[in-house]
Amino acid sequence: MPQAVSIVWFRQDLRITDHPALVAASNNGRVLPCFILDDVNPPKQQQHGAASRVWLHHSLTALNQDLDNCLSCYAGDPIRVFAQLAERYDIQHVYWHRCYEPWRIQRDQAVKKFLQDLGIPVTSFNGSLLWEPWTIQKKDGTPYRVFTPFYKKGCLTAEPPRQPIPAPKALHCIKDPEHSQSITSLNLLPAQTWQQSLAEPWQIDEAGAQIRLTQFIQQGLPFYKEGRNVPAKPYISRLSSYLRWGQLSPNQIWYRIQAQGDTPDTQHFCSELGWREFSYHLLFHFPTLPNTNLQAKFNAFPWQQQPTQLRAWQQGRTGIPIVDAGMRELWQTGFMHNRVRMIVGSFLVKNLLLDWRHGEHWFWDCLFDADLANNSASWQWVAGCGADAAPYFRIFNPVTQGQKFDPHGTYTRRYVPELKNVPDKYLFNPWEAPSLLLQEAGVLLGKHYPKPIVDLKTSREAALSAFASLKQGSAS
DNA sequence: TTTTGAGTTGTTCGA
DNA sequence: GTCGAACAACTCAAA
């Protein structure tokens, strides 16, 4: 007689607190928690990136410990995994939290149908969003395309988000000992040592997420609204990767922040959670968001093909110091400060005139917090082709941005140490410095640090005319 | 249906 | 140095 179990299918919710699916299962007998590395169903461009896999490896290791070593892991097509589980166990019920990537929606529907055809009930919960994308709509029933009304009218006047719930009190977990794979055998870690230093600054588990949240509330939140723009300051939350993998739920963050009172800082931080909701809203209602311009007129945009320039951007060798600092922060830490993400994004799209999808792909591979909804929505926003897009003439000047937001050069010098002796005045535009000054700083442009790969003024003008060519009605 | 106000994150120029 | 205007025109949301 096969053993009766309820299954919790962990996906992007790698925690045990505020986990409705786990609670429901724990009220329904023995629980078999599982994770399935699905390299079969996602489109190639949406397979986990390298940094994501590193984060996932550590997350699974931690979750397994939090579940008393009862996490069963598998690789392959979930339908095949569930079919084999159903042969060995008397599955009472399968529980999971909904995912919103188009390919996952499709896959989960197929898995659900497969299980139900076997007579196994499936229950899914909202464990990853404050508001389900289909519950927020305009009065006419269509989805919002502009953030401010989406958030203020749509979200803030809707039912408040679910209150977070504690971990199950009594959890009787079992493991599928013979067929489960070890986490190591999922081969999530690349062979290079790159990933070791990458993961080192992060405590990649649920406890680490809670610690980070508490630290942020104490040290960052009181200065958030203004401080969030200064990459050298510790005023940002750095919670994005935990949120992306579900070591924290947005509900847990939302209510912890709300408990700090209603201030411009708390309001602003909550609206950033609102942006995450908006990205998911867009992805749900416009599933081609990851690869197609939301504004069709951008399909005619004259993007350049410049592999050398793309490579320089990726490697932090553009010769524009704050851009290089950002790209190196990304490579070295799996993270980039949001202000700098906008600067490097604007530079790629509006100075190099390279297709935003190049940037989207690189970020997808390098970011610990790589999230399909946020990444695609944000790149489309930067490029100006998204919903609620920046006006085309909003082109960041990376020199001005550096001087304004990294006034002492602390951030830029951290990641571009070859310029550490260049005085503030020329740190962000060393090509304009007197050669004697550079010599004294030990810098020879083109040798110790690249000359700029593009002229900021002329490339800005080129971008303006390229964007002007998209004007409605003009053929281009 | 028409109208009205507004739209995350900027830069440059000239007074 | 500071400040306001210009940088386009369009689409969205709601009255």
C-alpha cells in the first residue's frame, strides 16, 4: 500500500514562513516537499541565468535544512516527475503558489490537468504578489498601462494585501529517498571560482532575508526617499534577490514597512513594491513583454549592430567611469544599484544605440535578482518603448549623473580603482582632464583605462534624431 | 463622446 | 551659480 502524502511543489517561494501552500499541506497529513529544476519547458532565453543558478543552489541547500533535510529535488519535465511520484505514493493533494511567467502559466495548467486526470486535486495560492494581476483593472475592465493610476487607484483602493502567516506549527515532512536527487547533482554551480566570491557577501537563506529586512528598516528606510539615489550609501534595501526567489514574500515586507508609520520614506519604498506589482501586471496582460516592444512603432527603430561596443559595455570597458563601475559591480557582485542600472541602461540604448534586448539578456544572466517581469518591464521603460515610458529626450548624461549622485566618487573608485587618484573634478570625464593631471594620477588613457568608446554629445544627438524618426506618421 | 490633466528617476540653454 | 523653459507628441485614465 503506497504511503499517503500531500505534495508541496516549491518554485519561486523558497521559504517556510508566510507560505500558504505549506500550511495547507501541513493540515492534510504527511507532506512531501519538492523542487523540480525544469530545464525542459522554458524558452531558451528564459532558462535560469548563471547568477540565478548560483543563488538557487544556495537557496535550495538552505530550504532543505529548514525542512529537516526533507526537500526532494528532481530535474526535468514536471509532468514526468509527478507521474513517477504518483506511481510510488498515494498523493492526496498537490499545493503550489502561482507563477506568472507566460511559459510557467502554460506549464502549470498542463500539470494541473494531468494531476486532475489522475484524480489528484490541485490547489494553488497567491504566494508571490500583493495583488493578483487580474484583480487590478480600470473601470472599463481593461488593464492599466500607466504606473501612477495603477498603483494609486488600482492597488491602494483595492482589498489590502493578505497578512503574512507564520510557518506551520506541526509539519510532518517526508522525503522521497530513492528517487530524489542531491542538490549538487542539479549542477547549478558553474565550475569557475567566479561564483564563490559572487555569493560570499550574501547570506542566501530565509534567515538572511529577514536579517537584511531588519537591517534595512533600521539603517536605510529612514533615509530612503533621497538616499536611494546615492550608490555609495547603504540606504537601499538589497532585498530584490530574496524577493525574486521568495525567501521573503512581498506581504512580509509590505507589512513590516507599514508598521514603521506613514512617512515619505515608507510611502516611497512601498511604491517600489508597487512597481514590482506593475511589472507583473504588464507581463500577465502583455505576455510578449520579454521580447517585443510594447509600443509597436519601436519595431522600426534603427538599432545598431556593434558587437565590440556591446562587449565593452558588458565588461565595463566603455571608458565612461560610472558606466564601467556599474557593469563591474554587476559582474563582481551579481547586483547593481538601481540608479546605476538606469545610467548603464540609458547608455546602452541611447548612446550606443544598441537594442534593449541585449541589455535585458546580459542582466538576466548576471543578476541574482533576475526576474522576468521586472527585467523586461524595466528595460522597455529605459528604452522608451514600454508602458508609461520615459520621454525620448530623457537621455542620461553619465558625467552629470556621476557628479550628482556619486559626488565624492566613492562608488566609482570602488569598482574602477585604476582611476582612484584622479580628482573628483575629472573622475567622471577623465578624457577632458589635462594630461599632466592624469599623468600625476598614474593614468594613461588607452593604456590603464579605456578612452571613451563613444562621444557623449554626438551620440546623444544621434539618439535624439533616431527617436524623432519614430514620430507617428513618419515612415522609417 | 469629448475633454482635460497627467505621465518615476533628465539635460541643456539662456536669462 | 541658479532657475525656468524647452525638448514632441501621444496615450492613458477618468470625468
